[in-house]
Amino acid sequence: MDFFAKFVVREGMEGEAEKALREVLGPTRKEAGCVGIEAYRQVRGGKVFIIHSEWKDEAAFEYHASLPHTVRFIERVKGLVEKEFEMTRTEKIAEVASDEWRE
């Protein structure tokens, strides 16, 4: 199960948001149900951040959401954003081999 989170920070808060992300990624990657997690930042402007995480199942994500490092991250970032987080739970519909992607 894949999750995407998007948030836009207020002007001047980009560094704080990046720091908060870097601090939460390590503990999250150590969780048993975490298949992988990556964080991205918009190239131009840099105020938009996107987190892509993959979880063993929905229960693993729900457990993650309750852990102290996740709760701290959410509370910290809430004070930096222009508007609420956008969260999208997804399911993969197809695998694309790397050589297919280039065609």
C-alpha cells in the first residue's frame, strides 16, 4: 500500500520543513511495516514537499501514524504549512520495467 502526502510551507519555512523530514525518515524506515519512504522537494520555489511511503498493509501505516516520531513530525510541520496536508492512499495498478519506461 502506497501513501503520498503533500504539503506547502510558508515562505521562509523551507529549511525547517526539510529538517523535520530528515529527522523522521530514519525512525520510519526502521519500522517493521515500512517497505520504503522517500521525501521530495519542489525544484522551483521549494515550498512544496511530497512524501511517498510504501507499507506492508494499512494496519502498518495506521501503527506508524500513532508512533511518537510521526506525531511529533505532524505537529511540528502543522506550524510551518500554508494549508492542511493532502494525503492520498493508493494501490499500485501496474509495474513498469525500467526498459519499458524509456520506450
